[in-house]
Amino acid sequence: MSNRKTAIPATLLTSLLCAAAWFFADIGLARYFHHFRWAPWMGIWDAITLAGQSEPYLIGGLALFLGLRKRNRRASLTGLFVFMATAVSGLTVDLLKVLFGRARPMLLFDNGAFGLGGLSLEHEWTSFPSGHSTTALSVAVALSLTWPRFRVLFLTCGLLVAASRVVLCQHYLSDVIAGSAIGAATAVLLYQRLFTSKLDDDRSA
């Protein structure tokens, strides 16, 4: 099946899920978790959400690529794959955040603001899509494609990080859906275009 035949339905499905979450779930979930602040529970999610920061994957991926190019080709390629998936998806989402200018949940709680404000560089107006979710799913899918036997583990971890953004009231559900889709799609496209033959050849060698 061609990339176009899968990309169009996937984009439509993601758009529909985002729209459904926007109109029917975003505010309700944000208010629910805003009032549910049991300390031990929040501490767990605070720890989980740290795995969505992009810096460790950018630095670690680049270090693996540069450090193991001559000693372990597969590990080196995996590092490059993770680095590129994180960087490309992250830059894409950073641009979309500025273009959409969506109010974060904190503004809903403070003054009732909900929706798009247009171009903005202010943190409070960069909610859509979720950057942590993008990073988590780009890395999870990249590792799943590299080591399929651990796919369930990688994807579960990625989805937990994405969910943490809603639980911690940092993002709405629609932000997380969009960010997760962008991260996953970026990893798949990079794998198909740049890494399939290289990693497969190395696996069979």
C-alpha cells in the first residue's frame, strides 16, 4: 500500500479524533484532573512526563551515531534514527504551536480562555500540538520499528507519557492526539524513506 493511500485516511482520522476531543472531551477532562490533585498520584505522573523531554533523545541519539559508527553500525543507525525522528517532529510541532496559538488549560482555569489566539510565542498560548507527546511517540515508534519484539513496551511507555500531559493539565486531549500522530507519522516516514534498507541489511548481515 502506497504512502499516499495510508497518509490520507490517517490524516482524516486524526483530524476527526482531534475535533471530537476538542468539542466533547477537552474541557471536561481538564477540569476533572484540575480538581483531582492527590499528591502521590501527581508525583507518579510528574516522573512519567519527564520522559517526554526531547533533549535526552537528541543528545543520546547523536552521541550513539557519532560514537559507534565504526564499532556497531546498527546501534549507530538507531541513534541517528531516534535523533532525526525527535528533531524533525519537534521542529514541525514547534512551528504549529506558534501558528495555532492555542490557549493552554491554565488559561481556562484562570480566566476561561479556550481556543485559538493566532500567532503567539508565549508559553501559555502554545498548547497545540503537545510537544512531549510528539517526542514520546516519535521515539517509541522509532524504537518499535528498530526492535519489533519490544514494540508493546515502547508504545506503552510512549502512550503513558502522552497521557501524562492531560493528567497534569499541561495539555488538552486534542493536543495530545495531534502531537502523538505527528510523532508517530514522522518516525514511520523517516523509516520508510531513509532507514528501512539500512537497518534491514544490517539485521540480516
